[in-house]
Amino acid sequence: MALPNPVQFIQQVRGEVSKIVWPTRKEVVLTTVMVFILASLTAVFFSFVDLGIRSGLSTIFGLF
């Protein structure tokens, strides 16, 4: 297998990098805020699930 020409490789890399569509600052901020909101909602949800399981198990074990 022949080694690729380094100059050709660099040209191909530059061509591929020029095809990348970078997000705008507004899009980055919006998606970051959405991630924080969804992570917070998930944390609250699982806190309530944990509280429910804990109180249910305490009730069950309290009977014995």
C-alpha cells in the first residue's frame, strides 16, 4: 500500500474542514441553556423517584 502524498493529504483535510458548518453563538448558548434545564428537570424527577422508593421501603420495613 503506497503512502499518500503529504501535500495532497493536507489539501484534502483543508477541503473537508471548509465544509464544516459551525454553530452561531446564539445556537450554542440556546443549546447550553436547554441542556442545563433538562439536566435540572431530570435531577428533580429522580429525586422524587428516590424519595418515593425510600419512603415506600421505610413503610414496608416498618411493618416487620
